[in-house]
Amino acid sequence: MKVQNKVVSSAVRDDGPSSSLHFKTNAETIRENIIHHLMSFQGRDPERSGAVDISKALSYTMRDLMVEKWIATQKTFYAKKKKRVYYLSLEFLIGRSLLNSVINLGIMDEVKKAVADLGYDLSEICDEEEDAGLGNGGLGRLAACFMDSIATLKIPAYGYGIRYEYGLFYQQLVDGNQVETPDNWLRYGTAWAFDRRVPVFPVKFYGHVTTYQDDKGNYRAQWVNTKDVMAMPCDMLIPGYRNDHVINMRLWTARASRELDLSYFGQGNYIAAVESKVSSETISKVLYPPDHNLAGQELRLKQQYFFVAATFQDIMRRYKKKNETFDAFPDHVAVQLNDTHPAIAIPELMRLLLDEEGIGWEKAWDITVRTFAYTNHTLMPEALERWTVELLGKVLPRHLQIIYEINHRFLETVAQKYPNDGNKLRKLSIIEEDGGKKVRMAHLAIVGSHSVNGVAALHTKLLQTRLFHDFDKFYPGKFNSKTNGITPRRWLLQANPELADLISKNLGFAWITNLDELRNLEAHAGKKTFRKRWSDIKRANKVRLADYIFKETQVTVDPDSMFDVQVKRIHEYKRQLLNALHLIYLYHHILRNPGTNVPPRTAIFAGKAAPSYWRAKLIIKLITSIAEVVNNDPRIANRLKVVFLPNYNVSQAEIIMPAADLSEQISTAGTEASGTGNMKFSLNGALTIGTLDGANIEIREEVGEENFFLFGMTAEEAEYEKLNPSRSPMQICEQNRDVYNIIESLRNGSFARGDKALFQPLADSLLDQYDPYLLMLDLESYLNCQNKVNEAFLDQDNWTKMAILNVARMGKFSTDRTIKEYSEEIWGILVEEEQ
């Protein structure tokens, strides 16, 4: 059975199609353009074309509509001399673009009719599109949501990144184990990209630095004998919602500086010439190579500098069109660093201003700090990038010099404030001395930016009080909070069209660009007919997901069971293992108490583990092994099912989110920066079981504590327990028979076909008194909270009412609000109220 994504119907405003200068946007003209693109772009006979051909031709047609709006948008930027924002991110997890473009262009009915005239259903056509492999997690999806909101709010901005030929990896499950295969998402090309021949920029690596005296008698540095790679731009267009405003992401592709190095031919070595070309172009081949070895680290550093260097040459090119000096640079240019990945941009801008433009240090540094702002996305120490001085000096020798000078001048100011305090200098230094010299990129980003923001209230507080406490004291007012959000266009209007339709029929369409309007749903929560329609839509979404689950895993699940969902990157701090322990407990409980009144439950997991993260991959194996036992035990029947969906991506999320009853947001308090999956689930009517971590705190404040299933320690309690444990995991195991049985089943091979050694490492980690994620200390609270979830789910009518109130109170968590705050409070751009 082919599972199709539903397409928005009357939920989309029906006040007519958007304007177009290029061609009319009625159904007949759209159909003619589809046929034109079938023939001229694809060389296909329209009478012999299939759904995949129509999908690409329709994509080209939508791109035609967007490009004229993009040109008009760019002309507006120049005409009004607007300050421009450059959002630098190594990830943009945009998913599919076709349906999103149709919705935002406002021509849904016309497109559906045009496609139907050709004998197809639009949902079938949209399903043919490949997910763009340009990101792998929440950071990249947030960047994609930001682009949608930036375009919708008409902010003059660009996204900059890398056009990866291969995504992270395609995840398969073989005997329950994750197996990685290449994600060659571009193997058939993409209709959405404009490959540009100009501007093309050289990016330098290696070499060494010399000095010379310029014609004014000043000593200048020169980076010479470098190995150069060419950066070629590719533009992907992002339309705002029904406002004729289109921005672009500019993604860079690496090309050899010369197609083949002719010097090798003189030596008769053609193979070396080809190898040199391939080596140069590796930079944009694969998203985030493993960095556990030196070669992986070097490639990742080269990726980061490659896109930063190309981006700043593009920024300079654009700025110099209208400006002869750099005095006004920060007034025209705002650069947002999405985590530390682009932080090398700080010494790069300094290099350009010092070495290329001949500006003095003090003025160049003032320009740099006023230009940059830095978003921190993590509290995990291993995710705070540190580059060895040896590696950075080898790959980017001039940048290392500049970083040392930045650090020297910064520490001089620290010493003035804290005289004779060597410990303070060590804590704040950009250069880490312990265990070999390393450059702390987060420190560089803080020192070189005028704004540092966290992505949730708790996250920002922990940055200020724990991670960067000394910096917060040294730079009062620099740290601020910008709680993350999601775009309602993608995550409700597109992903859940029937629910969006119900909302629009009762509230109108204003919620699409002003999510606070959802608050008016509260008045409908008490209406029986409204709740009935709401629950019918939820069940239809669950049927669709059940069909998808069977298609992908051959497991049959009951749409009337509780869909208990945890989908996200597999990591110990996100605690999928805690969820798995509850499933073992529930399995034992049903077996021992066959008459117990526990609602049937379908536990759904999805997510990828990093290829070298063996413990995370072992957790996947445990979940799939639990599924093998539970799903095949006739004593359980349909009371419990466990499913792990392979190759989690945006398109899969759009099927899962609308169908979820319960959202698992169970990370150890104080470890998750924000989370945006929690927002997507809540916006689609799922109730949350979670800790007081990340944005969970703010979600609970908004939806009401009575509509949130809370368990576990607070961040303060978790931090205290790590240092002063009240009980050891072994004591908990000895004192709680249910917990003992869970751990014993891991040890005795019950879920490993009798192999007692397979999951012993997980049992050992659970019983380790130094477990940093405190699973055993939160387990009892989690099990008790899950019992409350069971009780609540038995009252379906009240559960539906709670779900409605969750959706009604999610207005805060729109990226429109987040981006407005960035724009006005960090970038200095007032958002025009046109909505």
C-alpha cells in the first residue's frame, strides 16, 4: 500500500493566488508549464511521463514563480538600502520543498487542479520528492524554520551553508542493528537549486605567513603558498507565506582550483592529477564526517572554514557595491553564528580587514564585534568545539596568529579587571593549556560577538551560571535568551491539514502568521461536537501512521492504542534507554497481571546514532530486541507493541507528529538546550511526558501543569546528585523489585536470544554510580508518571480536551516570535507589521 502525505485543502486561505509577472497562476497555465518543463528540461514525452517526472516538472514550475519574486525582493533590498542579515549554519534540514512552496505561494487549489488534469493526485506527486540531505538534527531543522519565518516577516536575510552531495547517512536496520549506507540525495539532481557560474571564490588552506611593508610604511601579513579550493554558489529559494517575498539560501560546492593540475601531466602522472581534484572536492561531499580521527577532524575544520571564507567574500562583494569604506559595515551587515561551527568567521573577518583592506587592529576589532552575534545550542562539553593548535596552525596558519593576538589583547583587559588572578585568566582564555594547547571556539565566539544567546530560558540561565559564568560576569548584558520555535506553516498547516482545516473553520486564517490566535481554541475545548471532530482527525492520522509502520516494518499496530512516541537523535542524554526500561517494566506488568486495566500502547522510536557512537547503537539494538520479544509474544496480543522506524527524516516526522498521543521529552534536566520536537508534538495535539529541561519548562508554563506529565529531578537537583548522591543505582535496584527485574532481564539474555553478554554494557552503565545521565535516579519517578499517563488515557474525552488546550496555548513557540526577537533585539532591524 502506498502511504501518501495528505495535502492541505480549505485550511489554506482561499482569497486567490499570489501575483505573478511571469505567467498566470491559474490551473490551465500551471498545467501548460508542467508540460513545458517535462519536454524542455527533462526531455520526456508527456504522454509517457510518470509521477516522478511530473513531480520534477511541477517543482521547476514553482521555482519559476519564486525566482521572479526573489529578483523583486533583492531589488527592494538594494533600493531601500536595508541592513542585511547573514545566517551562517553548517546545517539546513529543509526536508521536501514542493508542498511547502505551493502552500506559501498560495496556489494550492490551482496546483491540485492542474495535477489532476494530468491524471495525478498532488499527494502522490509530492511523495516522489527526495528529502534534501543538508542537515541531521534539531540545529539544522531550526535553521530551516528560521528561513521560513525570515521570509514571512520580510527580513532582508540570507542563509549560508554547504551543499552536501551526500547527507549524513541512510539508516537501515539489519537484525536490529543500525547499518549506515550513503545518502546520495543528489543522485538524480534537484529541481530547487540554481547552480551559479559566478561569483566563484578561491578559498585558501595550508601555506605559511610572511610580512611585508606596504606603501604607507605599515607592516602587513601575507598568506602565501596555499592550496586553493574554489567555492561555487548554489541558490535555493525560500518563499514567505503569501507575501511575494522570497529569500535564498546560498550553499557552497567545492571545486578544484583547476580542473586538473597540468603539472602532473608533465610528469606523466594522470592519476595524481585526478586524485588532487577529488581531494579538493571532498570538502562538500559529505555532511559532518566522523571526527574521531585526525583526518576526520581536519576535513571538518576545512568544511567550516570553506563555507565561512566563501560567504565573507560574497558579503564583501555585496557591501562594496555601495560603500567605499568600512565605517558603516556593522550598520549594513549582521552575521549570526549558528553554534560554534562558523566561529572561524571571526578571525576570517579580521584577516580580511587587516590584510586585505589595510585597516588597523582596533578599528577592525570594533567592526568585527559589532557585526557578529553567537547562538549557543549545547550544554554538552563534548559538543563545545576545541581545535588543537597544531591542526589549526597547519590548515589555517594566519587565523591561528590572529586568534593568538585576539586572546592576548583580551587577556590584557581581563588582567586589568582581575589583577594577579591567574586562575581567572586560565578560565577565560581562548587557548586551553591543559592536555595540549587547543583553541576553544565557544570562547572565541563569545569574545568576538556583541550578543550571545541561549535557546531557552533554562539553557540561558545555565550558560550564565555554569558553563560561561565568568564570561557573563565579565560581559554584563551580553548574554540573552531567545527561546526556539517552529514554523506553523510546515508543522501544522502542511503536516496536519485536517486539523489545520478544523482550526481555520472555527478561528479564521490569522493563526497561520500569528500563532497567538490559537488561544481562541480554548473556548471550543468544552464543546462535545468539536472534541469529537478533533478525536476523529487524530484517529485518521494514526491510521495513516499505522499504514506507514506496516509498510516500513511489517508490524501491525492498533490505531486505537496510545501512540507513545520518541523520535530524535539517539544519544545517552536524550535517554531513549529510560523509555526502553519502562517498556520492559510494562511487559513484565502485563504478563504478571493479565487482567490489569492498562490501555494498549504502541511505543514508536526513530532516530540515528552517530556511526562511531557504539553505546547509542547498542541502545537501538536493545529497542529492536525488545520489539522482537514483545511483538511476538501471544500472551501480550495487541496490548503492547514496539516499533523502531528506520531512517528518520523531516518527511517521516510530518507523518509521525500529527499521529502522536504522547510525546517523550525525557532528557536529564540540565542537558537539553531547548528541543523543538517537543513543540512540534504539542502543536499537533500530543501530551508531553517530560523533565524540567530545555523548553519543556516553558511549554509546561504555557499549557498548564495539569496538562503536562512531569517527572524527575530539576537541573539543580540533578547537579547536586552528581556530587552528593542520595542513593546509589545499586541501592535503588535492591530496594525496588520492579527495577531489579528490569536490570536482571538485561543481564540474563531475556531480550537477546539468550546472549547474556550483549546488553551487559548497558546494565553496567545503569548501575554505575557516576552515570552522568542519572537514569536510575529518575527511573522510579518515570515509572510512576507513566502510570498516571495510563490512567489519563483511559478517559479519552478528557484526554482530547487536554490535547486541545495544548494546541491552544502554543502561540509562544512560533519561530515568527523567535525571529522577531532576534531581528529587533540582536540585529537591530525593526520588523514591519504587515501581517
